[in-house]
Amino acid sequence: MLIEILAAAAHAAPQNKFGFKEALEQGGAVAYATVIILGIMSFGSFYILFTKLFEQQKILKQGREVRTAFWRAPSLRDGAAKLAKNSAYRQIVDDALDAEDQHKKMTDTLEAHDWMHGSLARSEAAINAKLAGGLPFLATVGATAPFIGLFGTVVGIYRALINIGLAGSASIDKVAGPVGEALIMTALGLLVAVPAVLAYNWLQSRNKRIGGEINGFATAVLANLSSNGAVKPTTAPAPAAKPAAAAAKPAAPAAAPKA
């Protein structure tokens, strides 16, 4: 008896016609296209965020290795052998050494310092351009995603007005679906845009930090080459030696002479 009552109540309960799926079905091709575009933007934003974080963390780790091991080498070529082949710092050293070799082959009066400085500047620019790759996409998503969601909102409001005109009255059952669809599109646009803007600003600030470290390293390399290896930045101090143990315990004081 109880089961029959519950089954009858379930059949009698009104079905929800205002969910997300129902809103997309009512919106038709425009709603589906808007959601697909925003979904692609969101996926691309998070993909760029995680890949750039991995790339930045790798370069920061390379910077720590340079500060601890590179400048302890007797020459730049020996120090470069300690760096990874695909390292940004290895690229700076290799470009500097190539510029030095190329200057020796020149027949004009161009100073070596100017030639190597220009070569290192080009190398820094290439590294910074690689680090900035993908950030324009984040900026584009942050700027356009709210307007794409707003486009879906406008279409939803327009459909609500059409339903009001056809029905001759603004009853809730006529406008709830289109208005709900419009609000969903607005929310989706903001959900896609806000993370993209935050990711762009965060990655940009980290790129500036890395760019400063790369610039400082390039300046140190140029100074080292210009001074024939005499100028090197201060490296991390070597671990202090353990204090030697006492050779022997102090001798016991002599006994006082007897009276």
C-alpha cells in the first residue's frame, strides 16, 4: 500500500523543466554554440596555466643550480657543461661564447663588448618571448568571455520577450525558461573569464621575476667574458669545515707543596 502511494506521488510530482539541460534545449543552436565556445576557452586557459607553471618552475630551478654550481667552474665552457642542454641559462652561455668566437672573425672595428651585448640581448628576448607564449590567449579569454556569455544572455532575453508577446501576458511559465537560460550564459562567461584574468596576471608577474634573473645572469656572463674570467658574481659560500676536536684534555693542576 505504501509503495503504491509513493509511486502515485512520484507520478503526480511536477517535472523540473528549468534545469541546465532543459535551458540548453530551449536555447537551441545558439545556447549550444555559446557553451561549446566557452568550454574550449576554459580548457585552453587551464592548459596554458599548468604548462606555463611547469615551464616557469623548471627555469627557477635552473636558476638555483646556476647560483650554486655554475660560477664555481674554472671557465664558462666548463660551467656550461654542467647545465642542461635545453636550459635557458645554457642558451645564454652558448650564445655569449658563439658571439665571442664570431667577433674574432670580424675585420671591422666593432667592439667586442657591443657585439656580445647585442647577442645576449637577442638571446634574452628569445627566452622572454617563449615564456610569454600563451599569455595573449589568456588575455583574449579574459576580455571576450563575458561578452560571449552576454550574447547568450541577450538571445535568452529576446526569446523571453517573444514568448510574452505570443502569450499576451508575462506569466512565469512563459519567461522562466528563457530568463534562466540568459542567467546561465552570463554566469558561464564570468566563470571562464575570471580564472583566465587571474592566471594571466600571476604568470606575468612570475615572468617578470624570471626575466630579471635572466638579465642579471646575462650581465654577469658579459662581465666575465670582457674581463677574461676575472670578474665573477659572489657565489654561495662553501659549507664551513667542522671544528677540530680538542687534541688533548687540559692537564690536571699540580698539587700544592706540603709545608
